[in-house]
Amino acid sequence: MNDIPEVNYSKKWDGDRRSTPPLVGDEREILTAFLEWQRETFAMKCAGVPGDRLSDKGVPPSGLSLHGILRHVAGVERWWFRIQFAGEDVPLLYYSDDDPDQDFEDLDGDVEEAFAVWRAGCARSREIVAAHSLDETGVPRATGQPISLRRILVDMIGIYGRHNGHADLLRERIDGATGY
């Protein structure tokens, strides 16, 4: 059926333990499994990097680092699921009006603490998703227009996909590790 030699397929990440998203399933199962796969991909791209190297910035003029992306996705999880969708009154992470880019630029914090905040945020996001219909809506502050949980899940998959591409490049620059 397929004449492409296995050696020509994209190389998997060494030690990859991610759960492969299902090829068939209902909408919720596929969306949540793919978002989880993206989250696990990001964690995998950071695994094994010494804490002090996680803050290494890429090639100028980019200010991206794995630590900065970690802080950013923790803030995005909170923003979309807890604040925008569930309407929880919780403080923003790594953001202020005076310093809107502190998630990427202010890397003085403890990396392990940043991972703990991200993991806790992902856990809370999972709880919110499990408790609501994909058709339920939140109200984004920027537009005041309703947004469905379904759309938020799709947007989050895109956000992680984009940042996982950045993480690929950053990780390869740190220690040469590659794989999807």
C-alpha cells in the first residue's frame, strides 16, 4: 500500500510517551485528545533541559525561550478557560498593562514553579472542559461577543502548535535534540 521506506518518515522524539490522538471518535474526544497531545509535546520539548538553559533565548531579534513560552501558555490556559469562558475572577499570570510581555521577557522566576503553575492550569482547564458542553459560550473581554468552548479548544490547539514549532527550534539550538 505504501512504498515509502520507514527510514524516510519523520523521526519521533527519543523517549516519546505521548498518547496518540484517536483517528476516529466524537468531536469532544478528538479535540481534547489533540489538545492534550499538544500539551504533552510542549512538556517533552522541555524535558531534560537543565533549568538554567530553559531561559536561553533563540536567535536575535527573537526573545523567545522555552521558559518564556512556558509562562505564556500557562497564562493563555488561564485567560481562555478560566477568565474568558468560565468567568472566574482570578488574576492574570505574567501580565500587567505596564508590562504586557513579561511572560516572555521577565525570566527571573523559578522554572520549576512555572512548570507547576502551568500543570495546575492545564488541570483546571481540563475540569472546565469536562464540565461543559462544547456549545456553551463565554464572553471575551475584547469583543463582548460569545465564543463557544469548541472554538476555544480549536484556538488552543493552534496556540500550542505554533509554540511547539518555536520549541522545536529552541530545543535544537540548546542541545541538538530533534523529533516530532
